[in-house]
Amino acid sequence: MPKRRKCLRMDMAKNQKSYTPEFKQQIVELYNTGGTSYPQLEREYGVNRSAISGWVKQLSPIKVSEEETVTIKEYKALQKEIQRLKVENETLKKATAIFAKVQ
């Protein structure tokens, strides 16, 4: 029986619609301008409300300074990059200490 459930989940994933990043951004901009509500966007574009809500959360700009805005998606990518650079920096510090002892 678990195998059957797995097959059903796979079939559901195959039927899931895929949207371009440009389309998602267009929907978010329509929502953020204040002229279009979730129900209107659902009816007009045939997109599930939860998908629209997720796009709005991920793609809406956040003002970080007077001249700069980022999205949550960009912010998370930046945090991931910072973490990677911290690990890389620690590795380089350890390697430097090892080479300093050798010489």
C-alpha cells in the first residue's frame, strides 16, 4: 500500500503547473500595486491563492536602505553565501596557522 501512495504523489507532481519567473513577478507586481486582490488574480489567471501568496512573500521587495531593496529570496541567498564564506574563511585561517607552524 505505501508504494501506491508514492505513485499517487508522483502523479500529482506531474500534473502540477509550472510558471515562469517573469509570470510570477508580474502577478506579484499586480498584487503589490494595490489594484488586484488574491481572488481577482485567482479568477483572472487561474492560479491557486496559496501559490500567489507564496510568490508575494518570496518576490516582494523589502527596503534595506534609501537606495536598495531585496526580496526574501535574494536575502536568503545572501545569507547562504555569507555562511559559505564564513566556513571558507575559517578553513583558510586554519590552513594559514598550519603553514605558519611548518615554516
